[in-house]
Amino acid sequence: MKVGGHRPLSKRETEVLTLLSRGCTASEVAGMLRIQSVTVNDHIKSIYPKLGVNNRAGAVVLASKIGLGP
């Protein structure tokens, strides 16, 4: 998914961001997507620069603006 002028997110990154924006922890995201927590953290590290943010709060704000949040 392409967000504004930023680099596109993969399908899995979009899933991770959606769950994070709904308030899930990385551990909860891992359980829901049946992946390891370290993999979720790797996705998060990839998502931030693609969105041009440097923390979860910034990513969640942007996610809600594009309709991925609650």
C-alpha cells in the first residue's frame, strides 16, 4: 500500500500497521499473524522509514489518516 508520497508498504507491513494502530502490542500482533515477535519488530523497523516517521505514535497517526486505524 502506498501512503501519500512515501514508499509503498508490503501486504504484511500493512497488516502489522493496522493491528498496531488498533492498539495491539508487538506480541499480540505476532500471535494474530502467527509470526514471531522479532519478525513483527523487523516489519516495524521497515515501516517507519517508509512512512517517514520515527516512532509508533507517528505511524499510528498516519495510519489513522489513511483509514487503517480503529
